[in-house]
Amino acid sequence: MAMTSPSIRDPSHLLTIDTSSSQGGIALYDGSTLSTRTWPANRSHTTTLLSEIHHLLDQAGLQVRDLAAIGIAIGPGAFTGLRVGFGVAKGFHLATGSPLIGIPTLEAAALPFALCGSPVVAAIGAGRGRLVWASYELESGSLANICPPRNGTLAELGDDLLRMNSVNFTGEIDDDQARQIEEIARITVPPAPLRTRHPGAFAELAWKRWQCQRFEDVALLEPVYLVR
């Protein structure tokens, strides 16, 4: 549940954290200057996330207490990664009082492609050949979820794509899944480096929510896991 904070900090540096999958990503943004880091965390979010965050903050000459807010990817995503990200974000909140901003993982994945004007289907691998995907499109300048996340097979995803016109597809899937989707749905899937979630998308979504003071009730904020 979102809540409104009575005040906004100055300076306005926001930190965003994405540990939804094996590809870790963080961003530091103040509305004009963006700094990002991505790394193949695999199962090492526990040992790598804090060091990556402090490296980013050190480069900017900032400390955790200087953050105006913290954006956190809420999933869908892997259990361990999301728990680590949530633990760090909530720890920073308890230590500094910086409000939290929840960002749906698939919304951030879809954002860069939605600006093209066509509907976007964003996906993330759920293991054992399954995927979780959701559909988005721009409405009045904002990204709207037109189909909630669904956990299914490649064939089921292909059926959804076939029912949509002029759809863009993106998401963290492997190359074999990408080839199968192209064959089933007869659409072009971007190369892996272009369909990987970008920390800047989380930063942009968090920035818009921060400007509107759309912050989370920390007691109610929970991750969304990759479940069937």
C-alpha cells in the first residue's frame, strides 16, 4: 500500500535496487545525473550487493544517510535475490528514515520499449522452462499494466503474443527461449543485451513516484516471488 510522506529530503538523490534475478542492478539518480552498476550476481547477492552500493555512493561522494528515498524492485523475481534486496532497502530505511518506493520488476523491464508507442510484453524466466510475463502500454504519458503477471509455458506466452497487434517483447530470457518465441509468435525479440533490465528504468519510475511522494508502508511492503 502506498503512503504519502510529509516531507522530501534535499538533496534529491534516489537509490534503486534490483535483485529480481541473477543479474544485479543499482542506480543513483538526482533528476539529471544518472549513475548505474550491473553485475552477474548469480546467487551472490548476499555478498555483492552492499559493496556495489557503497562503490556507487563513494563515486558520488554520498553516504546512505544522504539518500532522499530508496527504490526497490518488488518482483516477480527469485526468492533469494528479492529477500536480499528487501533486507538491504529496509535496513537503510530503519537506519536513516529514507522512504521506500516499490517498483514492479516487469514494469521497469517494459518502460524503455513502451516509449515506442506499441504495447509491450515483458517477461522473466521462472525456471524449468516457465516464464512470468505481463503486458503494458502508455496511457496519458504513464505506463499502465493492461495484463497482470501470468506464470506459464512458452507456448502459452506465444498464444498471448499472437492475440496482440504490433507488440514489443522484452525480458530476461535465454537465447533458446527467445528463438522459440520468435518461431511461435512471429515477432522479433531483441538481442540479450538490449532486453536485459536497465537500472535507469527503475530510476525513472522511482523518480516519478518520488515527485508525487508515493511511498510505501514499510510494514506492508513484501516481494512478489516467481510462483506458479
